[in-house]
Amino acid sequence: MMKGLIAYSSLTGNTKTLAEKLAVGLAELGDWTLVDIKKGASAQGYDCVLAGGWIDRAWPDKVAKQWIQALPKEIPCGIFVTMGAEPSSEHGDRVRANLDSLLECFKVSLDKAVLPGLVDPVLLERVRKMPAQALGENGESIREQMVAAGERSRVATEEEYEEAVAAFRKTIQDKIS
């Protein structure tokens, strides 16, 4: 029986929820271990890894990104993330391109899933108070866009969760099973 690891970093619970849904939805493919990266996660002894995080500046958060980059490149790897902006946005396109660049280092890519997630209200308030000059040349406009995206953020739908599970299931069956 295949042994898989689902390791995640979650700030507000969005990514943890996605990780849990993946563990339940992929159970028929093998024995899955669900681990918070911050509590210590090792890919040793697993046949594949799904690594998750929340998006910060179009990349997985620092904890998740460093963990993904440290994985053995021989292990099949997929990445799942949640983000405050809509995944179908221009920002979502940048996120997918960045995830592709992380995945291309692995001998076998299990692809990626990018889902929406509710922005942390504390973070949103911090952005509102951020000095415009801290955001660069068009700081005022950038801050307004960030606040608007945060206010529009939402939790993923059951259908979006199911699509992510189905996509990983198919990729794992095609590339590992």
C-alpha cells in the first residue's frame, strides 16, 4: 500500500482545512499522514508528498517554501496553497507560475492546487495601517488593491475542495500507482 505525506503550514486554518480534505479524499489510494510542518515533518519513508501553505507575495509562506525546497528531489511532490485573492486573478497566475518553478525541481511533479482562503482580519487591519511608501512607487494604489482583495476574500467552496482532491487523485494514480 502506498504511503503518502500531507504536510502543511497554516496561519488562519484555510490550508489546514484543505490538507484535511485531501487526506480524507485520497484515503482510498493509500495510507496518508497529515502533519503541520511547524511541528516537524520528514518525507523519509513516504512514497509521495503533498506540501501545502498559504500565499505570501505570490509564493508559499516562508515555512512551507523552505520545507518544499529542502525535500529530496526524487520524491514525487505536489503543492497545494490557499490565497486571499481569487485564484483566477492575475495574482493567481503569478502564484501558479511560482509553484511550477518549485515543482520543476522534482523528478515527478504531482502538480498543484490553488484555492481561495479568507484573509486574516488582523493582517487586513495591518495592511490598512501600512505606510504607502512601504509598498513602493505606487504604494497608495497597491495598498488599496490589497485591502479590496482582502475584503473580497472567501473560504473555498465544497466544489473547489472536491476538484482539488480529484485532480491530485488522478495525477497520483497516473504517475505513482
